[in-house]
Amino acid sequence: MIGSSRRSVGSVVAKVLYIAAVLVALVVTLELVLTIFIQPGDTLGFMFGLMETRFLPSTLTTLIGMWSLAYLKWPPIWLQLLCVPMAVWGAFALMQFTTL
């Protein structure tokens, strides 16, 4: 009975990495929105255009994180681990976007 309640190390590591990835993706998305809305012009169309192209992985990670928070359910481990490189890509794309 005690052994069945213990979680594997891989599952715990996946959850920690997933939480970090969702937080990074959320920061990237909020920073992107803030950066775009400071600029004059057609900001809403430009923002959705960017979120559909360069920032799609980061946007998907944010949506998956909000989905799991809304349903209070963890996604599968493979999806948790997939969110990590997607969030890293979003942070990299944000650094490239803000230096332009």
C-alpha cells in the first residue's frame, strides 16, 4: 500500500519541468502582448499574426497550462515534457523579437 502511493522520479521531474515551462510561456506571452500594445498601429492583428507564427509553441504551452489549471488535471507526461522545448523556443523568439 505504501509503495503504490509513491510517485516515480520521472513523473515528479516532468511535473516540475512542466510547471516551469508554463510559467516561462506565460511570461513570454505577457511580455509579447505588453511590447506590442505599447507600439502604435494595428496592434491586435499584428499580435495574433505573431502568435500564430513565431510564437506558436509558446502560445500552445500557455494554452495547455491554462487548460490543465482550469480542469485541475495534469496532462500526460509526454505532453508535459513536450512543453519544455516549446517554452524555450518562445523565450528565444522573444529575445530575437525584442532586439529587432
